[in-house]
Amino acid sequence: MSEPDSDKVDLRSEIPRFRPAAPPPSFGEFVENMRRLQDLAVCVDATDEVYQQARDRAAELVELLAPYAAREGKGPANRSMDLPGRGSLLMPPFHVEKFDEESVVARGVLRRYHLGGGGVAHGGVLPLIFDDNFGNVVYAAKRPISRTAYLHVNYRKVTPLDVPLIIEGKVDRVEGRKTFITARLTEEDGTLLADGEGLMVQLLPGQP
Ligand SMILES: CCCCCCCCCCCC(=O)SCCNC(=O)CCNC(=O)[C@H](O)C(C)(C)COP(=O)(O)OP(=O)(O)OC[C@H]1O[C@@H](n2cnc3c(N)ncnc32)[C@H](O)[C@@H]1OP(=O)(O)O
């Protein structure tokens, strides 16, 4: 039998404990530069010589970082609460501004690398923002550890890039293992861009 792993949130579950990170000072600037690089990677129109140089410098960066790859929950990405998107490149750069049992509010911008077409955000980015908000709402409401069973987004208006956006989500109702959550994505002046509803289901012992 394998040894119990105290990093698991519950020894019957495969989910790692969530532990906020205190990243080294340069980590935030590194992540912001990586986001800027993503913006450029999706928009530059350069010569082959420039791409060759970019390829080689990117390969150097890979070589520098590869020895430090660590398992989930070790590195600061995704756990740095003071950084946009918790310091995770996967996450849109939003900051949580309110986190309590009533609601979770986060504010941020979508940027060039989130472009879908026609100058506005890719529709697939919005469910990511909603899902992350739902996860935070479950956590803030002190509900048991849960996973998203479904998530429904209504796109009410196109979502602009480089404009402050606000998402606010709250528990709508609880039925046994089920937590139903609703959320709204707006601009700062209250213009509704999208609203969503989701079901988070409490995990049973042993569910990953
Ligand atoms: C501080 C910083 C934090 C940091 C916060 C970080 C935030 C990150 C948040 C990310 C969250 C995720 O994306 S999680 C990843 C995406 N989700 C997943 O991968 C989940 C994959 N699916 C599953 O694992 C499973 O389907 C479960 C666990 C969701 C449910 O399976 P189960 O345990 O067998 O439950 P089951 O008996 O089927 O259903 C239980 C009840 O829910 C209902 N139910 C289940 N699925 C559905 C459904 N799609 N639509 C309607 N109803 C459903 C059933 O009818 C039943 O109702 P009744 O008969 O009892 O009435």
C-alpha cells in the first residue's frame, strides 16, 4: 500500500491541498513578460530572420527553466494570490477583489492573445473566467470540495479587449451535494457582457 500523501486535500481524494504561494520578487515580472510575449506571438508579422532569433531565444529560455519543473502545488503559478490570474498563464489576468460568503468579485482585462476575431475576445475564454469564478465561489462559501458538472454562458454582447471587466458570482442555491452558482460579467459602467450559471457537485470519497 502506498504512503498517505499529506499534500492531498483529503486523504481519500486525489485533489491537492490549495496553499497560497509567496513567490520570489521577480516571478510577477516574469509572468507579465510571458503574457506580453503571448500578445506578440499572436500578432507579430516579422521576417524569417526575426523568427529564427525568436526561436533560438525561446529555446534558451526553455533550457533555463526546464530543470525547475515541479509537480502541481509546488511552484508559485496558480497560487500567487496577489498576482493577476494567480500568476498562471492559463488564467486571464484578473484580480480577486471580494471573496466572502456573499459573493466573489474579480476585475481584469482580456488582451491581444485572447482575441477571437473582429477585434473582440474569443468566446471560449469566457467559460474559463466563469469556471474559475465558480470555483472561488464554492471555496469562499465554505462548501465542500466540488467540481463543475455543467456551466452555461449566455453571451449578451461581444467582450472587448483591453477594457476593465468585472465578474461577480454567488451561490444561488444548495441542494445536497449540489451547489448552483450564478455570475455576471460586466464592464465597469455595468454594461452586461455575459451571464452564466453552473452546477458544482461535491466530490465523494476517492473521486479525483
Ligand atoms: C482560494 C482560491 C481557490 C482557487 C479556485 C480555483 C478554481 C478552479 C475551479 C475549476 C473547477 C473545475 O473546472 S473542475 C473541472 C471540470 N469538471 C470536471 O472535470 C468534472 C467531471 N465530472 C465529474 O467528475 C462527475 O461527473 C461529477 C463529480 C461532477 C459528478 O459525478 P458523481 O459524483 O457520480 O455524481 P452524480 O451522482 O452523477 O450526480 C450528483 C447529482 O448531480 C447531478 N448532476 C451531475 N452532473 C450533472 C449535469 N451535468 N447536469 C445536471 N445535473 C447533474 C445528478 O443528477 C445528481 O443529482 P441528484 O440526483 O442528487 O439530485
